[in-house]
Amino acid sequence: MRSVYFDHQSSTPVLPEVFEAMKPYFTEAYGNPSSLHQHGLRVREALKRARQQMAALINGDSEEEIFFTSDGTESANLAIKGVAYANERKGKHLVISATEHPSVMNSVEFLEKQGWTCTRIPVNAEGILQPEEVQKAMTPQTVLVAVHHVNHDIGAIQPVKEIGRLCGEAGVPFYVDCESSAGWLPVDVKQFGAALVSFSPHRFYGPKGVGVLYRNKRARLVSIIHGGVQEGGRRAGTENVPGIVGGGVAAEIALREMASRSEHVTRLQKRLWSGLKSKITFLKLNGPEPGPYRAPQNINISTEFIEGEGQLLSLDLSGIAVASGSSCVSKSLKISHVLAAIGLDHALAQGNIIMTLGKDNTEEDVDYVVEEFARIVARLRAMSPMWDEFERGVIDSVIAPTGRGTSFSEHAAKVSGKPAH
Amino acid sequence: MSDTYTLYNNTVMDHFMNPRNMGDIKDADGIGEVGAAACGDIMKISLKIRDGKIEDARFKTFGCGSAIASSSMATELIKGRTVDEALSFSNQEVVDALGGLPPVKIHCSVLAEEALKAALEDYLKKHPELATQACKSEVVAA
Ligand code: FES
């Protein structure tokens, strides 16, 4: 059976060159970078090199602006809480978009319980926010604006340059979560006017267990993990040396190969979306059309009348790895907050599938996925009472309304109006 | 395939991939369609009942893998039972027969119990003479 990995947003394989570069740092160069002897100094040098490689990927000026964390979530926690605590005297107001990653959303919620307030900027139906809304939301108490570059769910690209300019004018630090873009699209801290940027090498063929936070020296930041004075006192704890070294090499290669990788996935993305929509009826693309406002790796779709977990499980049994924002897939039984924020009907959010492409995927992979997916959708629709009720005119389609029957939501409310568990 | 990992156990996966009793019954004697408050999924069970016994049961499910497996198993289990017996059917039977479900997926089996009971209520509404003392409370609660 063919095996197709279409979940590069979750993680990517480590490149052989990256793995080779990491190896000596497990067995030979095992010193602690804080030690003052040969063993320590050797790895300290290696970290410095990795910082330069990371800075180069995002057009940062110096390695001193790069802090290593354990992953993207920790970077987001440090950026949000670290800036908020550092500026507590100045003000306690934050501005974020409604579609940030949970690591940002939940860090902000944590602060709200401690007396901070936050304005969440809504996005349009394609998932993009208006920069002017950010400007309007800022007050003299605002200490941080956080907007991601590319959305982790629907691949929408935010107007970060424009937002950065407005933040610069207002003198408010701007944090850009680049977890879903770095290594695939150009990230330029200067063009973005970003005071903070985070990204993770495991999203571009580096290892897991290392996250990167860029911080412009002008932005005040305090540590949220307390201990020694590693990472300029901004992140205590012994660095993950092999991971950092590997991450640095992955960043260097990503920078070098960015144009060809991105061109490759752009081509596959077009083929995938046109294949899917030609083979499957009642299918909706969530987020912008492939093009300048959508990351080239991402396809996020809703298949009407069926649920996402069943699609994901069936695809997995066909050797195809994907993700889903359906409530049945999440441990909280809630649909993805991104899908809710773009105003997607619950029925469509339930049928959600996310496919994210990588450099090693091929046209044959895409064609196989289209074919298998069409077969799976047909099988699940045959099992779905909603499909049958749609065909009998009891309920209507959200994607292509026929004018017959009630909406799915009305119908669902009616049938779950019974005393529920 | 020993190196295949699954989210659910083999019994659940089997009922998901090869569901039993999937479909509708023409001229069903009772039809129940319910939605899960937790996740928004929908399940429908149709029954053919003769002489107070469930002769045939079919399901259609808009829901996750464990909801599909639960409805498949529930319809298997209740075929041949009397209406009275079926009225005391519980989701735990489905969970046990499936060899267990992850904690977050227990509500999917509850959906199967509710769909079955809704179908029985529908049947009893059409046949009030059969609503015995034992099951009256169920009917009144509906
Ligand atoms: S029915 Fe929705 S989680 Fe199982």
C-alpha cells in the first residue's frame, strides 16, 4: 500500500544531513554549554553557530536576539507572558487575533485571570483580519500585539507587514507567531516590524524538542522559567544541544531550498485542490483560494454530510496521514476555534480535514489521495443519515443550497432537543 | 499487519470498517433519530418489530468512528430481543461488547442507546396498547 504523509503542519521527518550533524552532540560533544572547560566551550560554539543560522532564516541581525526554548508552545508562552510581566507597570492590555494558535490563546487566558485584559480581533470568512482593527484596538495600556503570520489550520496569510507598521507607529511590541510559515515562506523580522518572532525547526525537517524565539533588543522580556542564567537570563535550563544544532542545520537548508520547496508544494496544492473538487461534490475549501493569501502547503476542506474523524481514520487505513478540526477528533469535543472564527457552519466544521504538503510528496501521492478520498467520502455518505435526508429533501446543503428542506443546524437542534446525556 | 497502530481496538475498527446492519428499513415500525449534545453528531436507528420482538434493526450515523461502531454493535445486540427487553438496553452493553471505548468516546455509545430508545418510543406511540407498566415511564418522559 502506498504511504502518503499529508500532515507536515504537525511535524516533518528529520533530514539525513540534520541527523548527521546532531549525532556527535549526543556521544562526543556532550558538554554543558554553561561549563567553562573545553567540553563546555565546544558546544557553546555550536550553539552560537545555530543562533546565526536561525537569525539568518528570519533576517535577524545578530545571534544575541535568538533564544532557544523547548518548542513553539513554550516560545509563545515566553513571548506573551514574558512581555506582559515585563511591562506590567506600563499597562495590562493585549491585542491578539481570534485565530491564534492555542498556545497564544491559552497564555492570554491565563493572564486574563490575573487581571490583564485582551481584545481579540475578528477575522473575515477567509480567516484574514483587517490591520485597521488592530490599530483601533490599541490603547495607551496596550503592551503587546500578537498576530500569527500563517494560520495553523487554514493557511491564511495575515497582513503582518501592515500590522507591524501600525504597531511601530504606536510604539507597541509586535509578536508574530511564524510556526506555520518559517522555512516555507520568507520571514523577515524587519519587514514585519516584529519585536518577537517564534518558529520551530521540526516544521521544516529539523528535530522536535527545540523552539526558537527571536526578540529584538528593544522589547522588554522577562523569564517565565526560573533557574540559571542560560539564554541571556530569558530561559533557564540546560539547552537541548543536539536538537539546537540539528535545528540550525535545518534552518540553513530551509533558507537555501525555500524557493524550490515552496514552488513544489504550490504545484501540488493546485493539483490537490482541483482534483478534490472535480471528484467530490459538496466540498468546501476553508480559507483563501490557493494564491497569494494562502500558504502553499495547506489545504483545509469540509466535506458535507459526513464527519471528519471517520474520514481521517479511513484515510489512515489507506496509508494517508491527515489532520482534522472536527469536534470528534479533539479531546475537548469542540470544533477548531479557527473554523468557528471564520463563521463556518457546525455541520461543515464537523466534516473538516486538513492536508499539509511537504517537499517529498509527489504528483502520484496527490492523485492517490484524491482517488482514495473520493471512495471514502462515498462510503461514509452512504452511512450518513444526513446524506439520505438531503437526497430526500428533508435537509438542505450549506455548500450548494437547493432551497429544499431545513438547514442541518435546525435539524440537528430538533433531533438533539431530546433530553441529552 | 503487526506494525499497524490503531486509535481503537480491533473490534471497534472492524465495526467501523465493516459495519453490520447499515442502512434503512422500508416500512420500519419504529424510527429514532437523535443528536449528541456533546459533539453535534447524529444517529438514526430503524426497527422492524413483529409480535413484540425486534426482527431487524438498521442504523445510519453521522459521527465519529466509535459512533459508527457503536451503532453497528447496538443493532447487532438488540436483534431478537423483545421490546420490553430492549427498553432497558444500556450503552454499557455496547461498550462491553466492543471491548471498551476511550473515555472521551463513551458518549458515542450513549448516542446508540438514545437512538434505539427513540425508535422504540416511536413504535410504542403507534402502538399505545403495548406500552406496558414497565415502560410507561420512558414514554411519558419523551
Ligand atoms: S459521535 Fe462525536 S465524538 Fe463520537
